[in-house]
Amino acid sequence: MKIIDLLAQDKPTLSFEVFPPKTSDTYDAVAGATQAIAALRPDFMSVTYGAGGGTSDYTVGIASGIREQYGVEVLAHLTCASSTREHVAHVLEQLKARGIENVLALRGDIPEGGALAHDYHYAAELVRDIKARGDFCVGGACYPEGHPDSPTKNADMDHLKEKMEAGCQFFTTQMFFDNNILYNFLYRIREKGITVPVVAGIMPVTNGKQIARICKLSGTYLPERFKAIVDKFGDNPSAMRQAGIAYAAGQIIDLIANGVNHIHVYSMNKPDIAALLQESLSEVLK
């Protein structure tokens, strides 16, 4: 089933993101974790893609395993910053052979010590290639606080609109911790003529040490009430775990109450976190 058809249904959806192993010796452990999340029967799961090799070799295998063993629809990530058109064509043929018809098209980061492949410069170029090579449902990424490489938020929205016009059928947001940021973003992009569905990306922070890494990678704004939770419980793993899940659940409840029905959880290959969050939303998601 295509993701866009799921998003068209008049009900909330909950999906989880997982990532493949970095090395072959951890493949079984990662596959086990992703399958445990698939057993929760989310509306769909996305599987990330490592730039320049490495985890990219396992994306198709993990995604097809989820779909074939559990019947859960999958969204395979595909990045292009360090990929050639030949490599992209090869991956798309693998996806088609496994019956995977949903792709999240991303520029991706250039790996440390790696180089730009020069075939692609922007995600919109990858979107056009994917649409030209099969009947794929294509999604893209969006940044409610602005892409870190974009000079202005207006320029970022121009690129977002270009991706939509290239064939992107929905967008998934970068994580955010203040729902007002998303509501303002949605207003601005609709004014810009960006009309496709937007899936809200939520990160349950269950470890205080995650915060520094999150801020370094994305520059995400942390509201005072969130920082207070980390200050209070960050050194107590069990308390931080409970508080982090509760905060994420609160965000999701507020989003759904305000008409943002589609939630994508960055579950970090943690089945227990995914299960507890899903359970806390069981009535809300009906």
C-alpha cells in the first residue's frame, strides 16, 4: 500500500523509524529489534539509509523483512549526496523486486572523509529520478525550524515547494519539541502553496545525554518545560525514560487534538520505548 493512501484516510496514523546495522556482525540484533517494533503493527515503518555504503547495503533487506514477515508497510530511505545515478537506479530496482513502493528521498549528509558524487546536488533532483524510474510513492523531509544549510526560512520553503513540484507526495518533519513551531510552520507552507500532507516527527528523549547530540546535529529549540524535565530527571535513567515517553505522548496528544493526525516516531530501534508510547496513545489513536 502506498503511504499517501494511508495518509488520506480520515484517522490518525502512528509510524516508527528504524535504522539498519552499521556492520554485518550486528545485523541479527538490529533485525530482531526492528521486527519487535513491526510486531506492534504500526501503520508503517521507515528504514533509514547510510550515505556512501555501510548501512545502505542493509536498508532493502531490513525493509523487505518487515514487510514480508509482518505485513507492515515500509518506507525505504534513499539519499543522494554521495550516490551516482547508476547506484540510485540499482537500489530502486532492488526495491521494486521486493515489492517496496514507498521511498523517502533525501539529499543526505556527506560522510566524514567522503565526497559529493556530483550527480545530485538537491533532493528534488533525486525525487525526479525516482518518479521517472517506477510507480513509487515518494516522500521528502522538511524542517519546521529551517534547514541548517538554508540561508533563510523563505529559501528553505522555496526548496520544499520545488520538491513537491518534482513529485513529493508528503513530507516528514525533523524532530521538534515545541508544537507551536510546527503549527507556525504549517501555516507558512500552506500560504506558500505547499499542499501535500505533513507527518510530524517526534523523538522520545529517554536519555539525558541525547540532548547535547540532538542540539549539535540539528540546532533544535528546546522549550523551558522540556529542559526542566531533563534537569530534574536526566541523571536518573528510569525516571528520564518515563518522563521522556510522557513528554512525547503529550506532544502527540496535542497534535492530534489540533488536527495533525500523522505521527512518525524516531524510535531509535528501541521496541520497549515504541511499545510504551503506543500503549499510552491507544485510545487517542482510535
